[in-house]
Amino acid sequence: MDINLDLKQLRIFVAIFDTGSVGSAARYLNMSQPGLSTALARLRVQLQDPLFIKGSGGMEPTSRSRKLIDPVRAIIRSMETEIIVPPKFDPKTSTREFRITLSDIGEGIYLPLIIRRIEEMAPGLTLQSMYMPPRELEEAMAGGEVDVAAGFFPDIKTSNFFQRRIGLHSFAGIIRAGHPLANSKLTMKQFLALRHVVVETTGRSQEVFERFLQKHSLQRDVVLRTPHFMSVPIIVATTNVIAVVPQALADFISADPSIKQIQLPFTPPTFQVNLYWHRSSHHDAANKWLRDALISEFPMLQRRAYHRNGKPSRQNSQEIAPL
């Protein structure tokens, strides 16, 4: 015979065992006495034993009940502490490693924010920043190999992911501070005639700018194509090339006196940066703490105004430079 017991039935069994009374057990469980009696009758049928017999001291347990009471208590305790109650996450004592996928120069923007939180609140936590090709990212997050992704990931579109906007970004030009045009207002003719360094990364923000140029039939003189953003400032600082990079990168290197931001002769496109997490991690306490750590820094990120479309910042360099 199949036995199908639920937690409510197990609690009824323990309550009658402890109180020795159907009425007292019903009051303890906030049930009606007829309702509890009906549940007890079903439990007797399921276990093929009367379980409790009326005696001079009330409802006395049978020998079967005495054998069952300890295992039943253990089942209830396990369900209440490990299954029903969500596991808690204590950042002060946790030694968990968080795995994060970032796009473009996201490491320079977001990792300092998370590390600052870890230093303040979670000294035992560690981070692993992972590069993940766009086509593999969804599968990795679904499998728990990546906790969150932050950046521009237009390929993540399925309903299995949650997302929250964490910024609107655009682009800026950077050029050698000693370049003959460094202090000029670039014309379109000058912009197209300059030799350009172009970053080519699949499925990332730079593609937004490349599509913009194609849409407006703008063709540059490209001297170098590279997959790496962080080598571009070094190249720009020592040559007469120009590069169009995400505004966040241009701000990051703004303290370098050998490089200067230069406003583009058109309004560049913007792209939205989001925080992504998989539906399976939505209620995970540790994942939520990590998301909150980033979200709490949103006001500071908004002040950086990465959507300025290449226009000079009105904020001082101390507010912008420390990514």
C-alpha cells in the first residue's frame, strides 16, 4: 500500500502524542476538533494502525506510535529548518566565491564597487571575473556557473532571466594631448580623415558604434583593429591616431595628461547596461546580496553620466576618475 503523508499530518501526529488529547492538539495547531479527528482517521488508514487509544490518561500512543515519534520529529525538524525556511546568507562569515561575467571595461567599473562592499561587509568572500562568449553565457548562468552578468549583453532575451538597468552609456573620442587637433572642435571631415584604432569584440558595445557608422555611411581611415580596449590608451598616447571608446573608458583615463577627450562631430549612439541573473537564482540569498551590493551603488554610477555623448563632464575629476 502506498503511503502519502504531508507535513500537516506529521504535525498532527506529534501534537496528539505530546498533549494526549485530540482537543488540546486541535487548539495547539489552531484547527477545529472535527477537522483534526478527520485527519487522524486518514492517518490511521495510511499507517494501518490506530496510533492512539483512549485510556484513563487521555489518548495513549500505541507501540507503533512510540517507534515512529522520533523519526517523525526528525523529519519535521529537517523540513522546517532545511526545506521550508530559506537558507540564510551571512556575508560576515561566508566564504563563498561569486562568479561574474562583465563586458567591455566592466571590470574597471563594477569590480571596485563589489570589492569595496566585500572589504566592508564580507571579508571571507572571493570573486572570479569570467569572460564568457555571448552564446555560452545563458547556458552558464542557467547551470549556476555564473552568478550575475553586468554590462551590455543584447543576446540575453529569454524569459528565464531577470534584468535591471544600471546605466545608460555612450561614446567619446580620445586623442594624444599633443596632437595638432587636440584643442580643436573636430569637423566631420577631420574625424573621417584621422587614422583610427578600432576595437572589435563580438556582441559588445563597440558594435553599437560600428552599426551607427554604417547606418550613416561614415567610413574612417582605420590603421589598427584590436580585440583589446585597455591597450588603446597606450597606442593613442604615443601616436597621432584617434579612438572612439565607451565614455566610461575615456573617463577612466582622464587623469592621464598625455591623453585628451575630444568631442565627436556628431551625437554618438547610446546603449543600455543591465545587471542580469537567472530565474533559478532569483531567490538565492547570496545572489540577492551580490545584486544588492551593485544596486546600492547606482546613484554613484548615475553621477558619472556615461551617457554624455562625448560632451565634457560638469563634475570634477575626483568624482569621475576612480572607477
